[in-house]
Amino acid sequence: MRHFTTLLRSELWKLLVNPSTYIAAFLFLLIMGFLFQLILVDYASDPKEENPSITFFRLFFVPVFFMVPLLTMRSISEERARGTIETLMTTPVTATEVILSKFVAGYLYYAVLWAFTGCFHILFYSFVQEDSLFDPYPIIGGYAYIAVSGTLFLSLGIFASALTRSQLVAGIASFSLVFGFIVVGSYLEDLALPFLSLPEWLDMLAKHTDVLQHMRDFSSGIIDTRAIILYGSCSLAFLFLSILVLEYREGAS
């Protein structure tokens, strides 16, 4: 891992000089600001017991669907299409360093974008100035879940990009993997036929992979270590698969 820092600096520099980076950031903040405004308008017209911050975090999947493919679809596929990945792999770097540098760079950018949304909560509570509404635990729990789940979503995108040299195919594959994990994982129990009882192992799997329930728990201030283990182990598995794919494809070429 001697060259990891050098590769990471290179990946971060690519993000900073790429205009699409700022376009993606602008669109992300615009969409999240619009959603937060809608939540506040609905809350003002019909006050609810649920904190507006909780409702905001439970819509986390909306930007995830398009941000993860945008951040990761170019990571490996673009370099393979340009032929630069072959040149990179001939230098004294390992596939592990290449994959991890791209993953960490994308994850840092993903985390920074979400960190900027903290301004929404700061502005809201500074103007409202009602102690009854301010509850730090949903905000802490919501951002903790985003930080944990982001490792898996970004690893899915890196894996999709390692499979192909086409950015379009990588983006579609990344979207499909993230969509499948969030939607299918959350509604696995509902997808079963109503007249069939789920096997015990499938029922347990449905409960452990319920992404929306995980967010509900975290945004309510309940930190579930089972969810942390799930996302951590799955992200490591997909990063390992990405390393194997990169080594195999470059070794075969």
C-alpha cells in the first residue's frame, strides 16, 4: 500500500478539476434543498409529531439512485476505454491500491456533499428557535447511517465500473445494483406470494436487509450494530470482487 496516498491524491485532483463534479454537487444540493423545503411547507400546513429532520433523512434514497452511478461509473470503465488502466497496472502499483484509491476518493466526495446538507438543519433551527423541535439524535443518527450505508453503495458502483469499459453500461449496472439492494432488500418480504409462508432464513434475511427500516431506526436515534456489520461486510466483499475483476481482466489482456 505504499502508493495508495499518491493514487488517492491523483483521484481527488481529478474530481477537483472536473466540471461534472461541480455540476453533480449543484444538482444534489438543489434537489435536497427542494425536498427539505417541501417537507417544511408540509409541516407548516399540517404539523406532525415527527421531526422534519427525520422525514428528510428517510428520503435519502432519492439522491443515492443518481449520485452513486455518477460518482463511480467513470472510475474504472473510463480508464479501461482510454487504455490508461493498462499503463497504470504496469507501474509498481497493485490492483488493491487502485480500487481503494478510487473508492476512498468517491466516498470522501459523497460524504462532503451530504455534510453540506447539514446547513439546512442549522438554518431551520436557527430561524425556528423552538427547543421542542430541536432533537440532535435524529440528525446524528441520520448522518451516521448515510456514512455507513455509503460504503456499500459506493462499492457497488466501483464493482459495476470494473466489469465493463462502457461508462453507460457501468452507470446502468450501478443504478440496478443500488436500486436492487434498496428496493428489493426493503420489500423482500412483500415480494413473496401472499399464500406462501416465508422460510425462517428468508424471513430473517428480509429483516436484516430492510434498508428503509435501517434508516428509520438510525434517524430515530437507534444505532443498530447489525446494520453496520451488514454494510461493512458487503462493502468489503464487493471491493474484493472489484480487485479480483481488475486483476483478472488486466492479467488476461
